[in-house]
Amino acid sequence: MTVDTNFMSSTSQVHTDNRGNKLANQKELDEAYMGTAILHARMSKARRSKVGACLVTRNGVCLTGFNGTPIGLPNNCENEVSRTYNVLTAQDEVILETKPEVIHAELNCIMKAAREGVSCLGGTMYVTLSPCVPCAAMMINAGIVRLVYKELYRDSQGIDKLKEGGIIVETFKGDLDEL
């Protein structure tokens, strides 16, 4: 069975096999791939923010990632910067800072593609948190053509950079109640 590989260009197109049988529409695919990103976010050992990503190539290859440290290093993503006592809550509060060696989820997908010899050109990236500026720049250079994100990062400059680079940017509007 051959799948239509031009589905990344339109969000209303229905996917068919080589016999014309209906497979899935873009909304259904977006829900499936965002669900994959959400499930991978759960694998992150980060305490501040667990982020997952799913890169789908124009040929339908799925590459997944989550934020974490490089392979072989201890997977502790944050340093405790300080501890304070909150008199209002009567609890100790730990202030965490992300370690500089932590690799973001979307970059882990792109690097996995490079390790496996898979092209990112024409692909769609699904992320649970919109990208920072450096990840947005890497996605532009990797040839990603579409980004679907679930939640907006505290700094929207990454989204602005993607749009400036001609990338289609969409907020996920699907239904994932079953996850």
C-alpha cells in the first residue's frame, strides 16, 4: 500500500492509498501525532517542564523525542539553584534551573533523523510546547515546513522566527481526551 506523501501541504486533504481508499484526514493524523508527542513527554526526567515531540517526514516516517540530557549522561535535567521557605504556604520551595546540556525535544527528533539517515525536508513537527528561538532556527534549516504545538512557551519569539522563515505554524486544536 502506498500512502499519499503530499499530505503535509494541506490541513483539509484526505489521505488515500494507491487504490483510492480513504485512510485518514489531517485532523485525525494531527491528533495521532500530537498524542505521540504527549506520550513521549511523559518519558522526560525534567522536573520543570516535560516536553515531547514527534517529527513526521513527508514520507510518513515518525521520529520521536523528549527533553533530556545527551545519551550516556545522567538524565538529571536541572540544578537546584536555591531553596527558600514560603511563609504563605509554609513549605520549602526549590528553584530549579535547566542544565545547559539538556537537549530540547524537537532537536532530539532532528538529531535522531540525522543519526538514522532520514531527511527532515518537508516534514511536520508536533511539540507539546512551542519552540525556543534556537530550536526554531534549527527546524528552519532542517527543512521542516509545518509546526503544530499544544502549549505556547513563555517566550513566543520562536514562533515568530518560524513564521519569518516561512514555516506553517498551527496551535493544536484536536481532541485528546482518551490519553
